[in-house]
Amino acid sequence: MNVGERRIALVDDHRMFADGFGVLLASLRPDYQVRTFDEPIAFLRLVETAEAFDLVILDLVMRSMNGLAVLAAMRERKCRAPVLIISGIGTEPPLAEMRALGARGFVHKTADTETLVAATDAILAGRSFFPTVSAAGGEDGDGTDGFDDLPLTDGLPSLAPRQLEILHLIGRGETNKMIAVALNISENTVKSHLRAIFEALGVHTRTACVRKAQALGLI
């Protein structure tokens, strides 16, 4: 790698967007070397080999694995690369969950080119990039200043990384036993996490849990 080059991993199963964004960054920032992954598991396997990136850009909603679950898995694998979350969801983004997991920023996919590149530049420079919230409740500005003084997003549950992983597995239809095996924990521990998840989401069944999580953009 040449001096000054910055390595960026872009994890997004929407191939057209991923390729387009990669080309865009390469044209505007020649020193940014973008590697795209359309399958989160492939990216996580590379992380396990200690492959280093200066920035990881994660899509929030992917078919095989939610972006928040990928971020939680990164942290469990001791990957400390700064993370920018992107998404095209039409509902309010789970900013509180993103921050709780250590994400450094969020940008909606409908943002203009200037905003997308500015977010990338800001996080690579060690800053955060979240949307600021206006008094009317809408987004205002690029969010690079004063975000830490704002309250966390109202109405969104606060879930631990392990609970987000379990929530993702519930969304895939996994049983408690299957989740226990996948995460190498006991079924009683799974049940304990499920009770906490249900309480946080204000639901009483797995089906309602999945629907609520989908509505909030958590899975």
C-alpha cells in the first residue's frame, strides 16, 4: 500500500450501489482503496485473518445478516476499525443502537454525493458523522458538529451486542437450541436474553419480536 492510501471495506449486498459507490470514491479520492463485499460472512472471515481496514462501511439491512449484527461480530473479533452505517430504509434509523455498538456515523443512501464523501472523509479524519435533529424532528445539516450533545433517538430499544446477534438469529427462524449452538452459550442464557429483548421491544412472542425489529430497522 502506498503512503497516504486508505483502505476501505464496503459491505453491501446491493451490488449496484456498492460498485457505484466504490467507483465514485475512487474517482473523487484516488487514495481511497475500496474493497466491496456482497456477503457479510465473507467480510467477517477476512476480519478473522487480521486483515486491516481504515474504515468499514456497512449497509444496515442485508438479506443474510443485519449491519448491526455485523458490527457486533466485528467487535467480538477485536476489529476496531471505525464504521459508517448506510441504509435506504424509510423508517427512522436506529441511531442509538449504532452508537451503542460504536458506529462513527450514519448516512442515508438517498444523500447526495457530497454528503456521502464528506461522511467518509470525516470518519477517516477521526470525527463522527451523524444526522443532527432539528426542532421539528427532521434531519438538518451534515451532523459533524455537536452530535454528542443531542439525546439518543427516542423510542428505540437499547440492546447489547449479544442480544442483537440473537435478534438476528430469531429473524432467520432459528430455535433456542440452534441459537445456543451457534453462539456457544446455554439455552438458559438464550432464554434470558430473549426475555430482555422482548421487554425492550415491548412484545410477548417471537413473531411480534421479529416484526417489531424489522419495523425499527434492527433486522
